[in-house]
Amino acid sequence: MARLDLKDFPVQVKIPIAWGEMDSYGHVNNIYYLRYFESSRIQYFQEIGMNELKSQTGIGPILAQTTCKYLKPLSYPDLITVGAKVKSIGKSSFVMEYVIVSDKMGVVVAAGEGVIVIYDYNASVKADIPMEIKESIARIEKMNLN
């Protein structure tokens, strides 16, 4: 795996680990990592105007696939930083990449990806990514759409 660095992730969310996220094995249960990814994804959507677009037009994101590579177990107490970025953009979907860094350990503890499909919730069909969303992603990611 390539070296992951938070500076490469334009959207970051800090999340304190809660005692209740631990399981009987003494570490954070695996499902919470996906929730941490979700928190950074929703923040990213907020920053690119996706949530506003959904409420105005009915066109918004739907998670089609997600993966997580668990590198080190988390435990309470800790504060994590979850980074999100768009790795690639297609016609009707894009791939997001996530990273979780533990403040206590100072290292990446998990990494993952999510495939986001743009969906017309009114018509129940996949839709093209609106140009204003592509432009917002390009601005945040400092990428060229051409």
C-alpha cells in the first residue's frame, strides 16, 4: 500500500473514540470504522454542495461499495482524524478514499474506499454527476477535469 498522509486528504474530521464503541475483545468494533468513513464522506458532501443539491433536485449520492483495510486496533480513549478525498471521477460515479489516523498512536490505523453513484431519488435511476459537483470536487482536490 502506498504511504498515506493526512495532508493528501482535503476534508478531515476529528472524532473522539467513545467507550461504547469498544467490543468484548477490548478494541473498537470493526463496524465503527465504516461509520468514521461515513462521517468524513458526509462532511465532504457538505463541502461540495451535494446535500443542498439533493434537497433541491432529488439528485444525490448513494454508496454502492465500500472497503476497509484494518491496520491497527483502536481503543478508548483516543481521538482520530478521518480524511476523505476523491480518487477518481467517472460519468455517474466517483471513488472516494479514506484514512483514519490515531492521535494516541500517531499512525494510520485504517484505510478504505467507497464507490459513490449519483442517483435520481425521484426517478429511482442512476444519474450523471452534475457539472457543478464535478467543479466543486476539482476545486477541493485541485484537479483538472480535462
